[in-house]
Amino acid sequence: MLHNKGGIKMHPAKWRETIDPFELEYHHFQLTEILGYPHAGNDVFHAKGIYQQQETEVYIKVARQQGADIKREIDTILKLNLELAPEIIDYDQNREQFVVTIARQGERLSMLLNQNKDEKSMDYLFEYGQTLAILHQTQGNFKNVKDRRFFHIPPEEHFCELRLEEVYHYLVKHKPERENRCFCHGDFHYANILWKEKHISAILDFELSGMGNREFDIAWALIVRPGQRFLLTEEEIREFLRGYASKGAFQEDLVRYYMVLIYSFFYKMGETEYQNFVRSFLQQNIR
């Protein structure tokens, strides 16, 4: 978890074994100092170094987890020419091992709400949804998103184990016949969005991006993760969707269908409180 020490952002100390970032073959960047080790699936380093003869704060992402797609992220960001996307300053020759990006200013919404009890999620959700709608309007020649298990209905046994048989029957009966295709971020949830002065300052992590299912991408953004303290209410969901509708069209019935599908996977990720929340959402949205 990111925290502050004397007003300076501090990432966690080393929490697992990683590659040595000083051994990477940089072309335009000279690494001088590791500032922290953010929690991530891949190896990520918050660091300082020299770029264009100036001291520069960066993040270095190195492929670690199975299915890591550094090349897709680099190719997508370079094609997007999006101001909110990370600024890439270095990567390996094959664009497969690592990427270095300029550190962007901003905080995750979870941090902002936890640090200041006067902050209200409703002040952020309209722009949150609106920004995703704008991103979905991106034009260009992009690969299709990679297939993921979350796109498919789990076997009936999965639901029987959770005592959610009615959810399985709902998903099978209402399975959409087609998808509304557009450019999708693929992982547009709060951990990949930075905010500064109540406006989005950066969109991170484009490894899962590509041409995909618009309503699934919206649903993924609305899913509450264990420990999350916003987007818990119908009012918050509607404010996000109101923001999206200000810039783009969508089918709400499909968004809610995919939320049910995704929650059927996420149910087992949390403890009793989270499971009760998910079960309540499922029951309300399969009627």
C-alpha cells in the first residue's frame, strides 16, 4: 500500500524476490535509485534515474506473471497518443521484457477516500464513467483483447458449490447473442486510475487493452473488489453510468449481466462481509 512519510510518497519495502532492475539493458534511461516496490502481478519498481540529462522519477514494469504482455501495452500506448496514458521513455529491444514510464502525479480514489473522510465518492464517479466512455471512442488498428476466463460462464458445479444455482440459470438463459465492440482498456478499475485535484490525471496498465466488449469493460470498472469502500450502492453505480452516458451509448441490461458474471468469479475472493455483499447484488440483479 502506498503511504506518506514526511509528505513524500513511499511505496512498500521489498516484499518478494524480484529481478535486479539494475541489470536491465536500458537504452535511454540510467537507473540510479529504487524508491519502492508497488504491489503488482508483474515486478514493478518505483525509481529514480537520469533521462535526457535530468533526474527523473519513473516506474519500471518487468514481465513476471504468466500472460504478461508488455509488448501489447507498449504498442497500444504508442498508438493511442492519449494524454492520460503513461509516457514511455524506454523498453527492451523486443518490447517484451520491460517498460519504463514517467511517474505521473496523482492518487488512487481508494487512497483519497481513506485519507480524508470529507471526500465523497459521488464527487468523482461522473468523471470516472465519462472518461471510460471517451476512451471507448478511440479509433485505430488494435488487436482483439485476449480471451479471459471471466468472459465465460463457469460450469454449473461452480455455482452449486457456492449455493448460487439460480445465478447459473440466469446467466445461461440471458446470455447475449452479440457484443457491442469498441476499443477497451481491459482493466479500468480504481487501482489503474490516478486523480489530482478531483480530476483524472492518469490511466495506467494497458496490458489487457484492445478491441473488445464495451459493456463488459464498463461492468469490470463497476465491480467492487474486497476491501473497496465505494461503488457499493446503487446511487454510486448510477452516477458512474450517468457520466458514461454523457459521452457514449451503452446497454444497461448488458452491463448488469456482465457484472453478475464477473461477481460469480469474485465471490470467493473475499471474506464473509464481501461474500454477503456479492450475494445481495446477485440476488437483486437476477430478478
